[in-house]
Amino acid sequence: MRLLFNLICTAIGLGLSYAAVLDIGSLQSSGWVAYVAAVIVLGLSIWTRTRDFARWPGTTNIVAAIVAILGVALFQIGFLNGTVAFWALFFAGNVISVLALWAAIYRGGVLTQNDSSAAPAEG
């Protein structure tokens, strides 16, 4: 489940970056898609944070999801202009996708039987 949830977060992060780059104007009227995506990432990151090898990717994704929610909300009420909202959503999406993918594929230093070069030297 940890792998699946991190891959879902990766796809959602890419979707947030897509929304920022190609569809920032529609967030003014229908930002609910970005809200739902960020809330899903928030929930999945809280869950995976407790099960991943390292906690920092999940914690960073939680912060990035909150930044995405705040960026869209402040853009919708007119507090942020389009450029600031773009960068907030774009970087939040990139951070979420990269760190979730890293957390999905990182094995935590697990050695295989064939990897004798990484084994500690005796003596």
C-alpha cells in the first residue's frame, strides 16, 4: 500500500504542476479540483509518513499540500496575483511528485545477497 499511495501522490503532484502551467486561469472559477487533489495528497502523505523508511518526504509533502491549498485559496479570494499562485502551485506539485516517487522507489539501504561490494569489511 505504501508504494501505491506514493505513486498516487506522484501522479497527483504531476497533475498539480500541469494545472499550474497549462490551466491556471480555470483555478479562479473552479479551484475545487486543486483542493481535492491537495487534500488527497495530505491524507496519503500523513499515512505514508508513518510507514516509509524516512519520514521527511511525507512531512515535506504535507507542507507542499498545505502550500497548494493556501495558494489556490488566496488566489481565488484575490489576495495573490496569478504569478504568485502559479509558482506556489507549480513548486508544490513538483515537490510532491519528486518526493513521493523517491519514497516509492527508495528501499532504505536494503542489501541483496549478490551485493557483496557494499557489505562492511571485517576486522
